[in-house]
Amino acid sequence: MRLRPKKKYDPTFKTEAIAMLVRTDRTASEVAKSLGLPAATLYRWYDEEMARQRGKPKVAPPTPALAATATSTETLQQKLARLERENAALRKENDDLKVDKEILKKAAAFFAKEST
């Protein structure tokens, strides 16, 4: 069995592929196929980007037993603080996505005008 050499992708291409996945209603498989790359690669890039945006490395999700233990020892104040941090992070991410969306709209309009 021969192994294929690992293909290198440009970081800009990776970023645009993730943006296409996030901003369209197409599945990851459809986006990957249209870009000519394996769906597993696009999933990995997406997972890595989401972990990077959250500011922590990707780790395996906790097992149900550990998750139950962690939530049962959390006080009401700790839970409230954690949820407020998550809410703030989600609001920031939402604002960033709105800015990205506006930039892409302007770029699409520009390129549409260029092609005519």
C-alpha cells in the first residue's frame, strides 16, 4: 500500500474554506467537495479554528460521569459567572461574524462588478 504525500494548503485557503462552511447553509461535505479537499480535512480545520477562537486547545469532551461530577460541585455563583463569561464570548463571536459577513458582502459586490 502506497501512502499519498501530505498535501499542503495555504493558510488563506484554509481560512476561506472555514468561512465558506460557516456562512453557507451547505454541509461540510458539499463545501469540501466544491473545494476539492477531503471532508475530514475541512472538519479538522473547523474544529481547530473553533478551539483557537475559544482560546484553548482542542481536548476530548469529558465523559458523562466526569461531566456530572463537575456540574454537581459547581455553586450557583460559579455557574452564573461561567454562563456570563460564555455569553460574553458568544456575543463577541457574533459581533465578529457580523463584521466578517459585511466584509464578504462588500467583496462579493466588488468582484461581481469586476466580472461585468
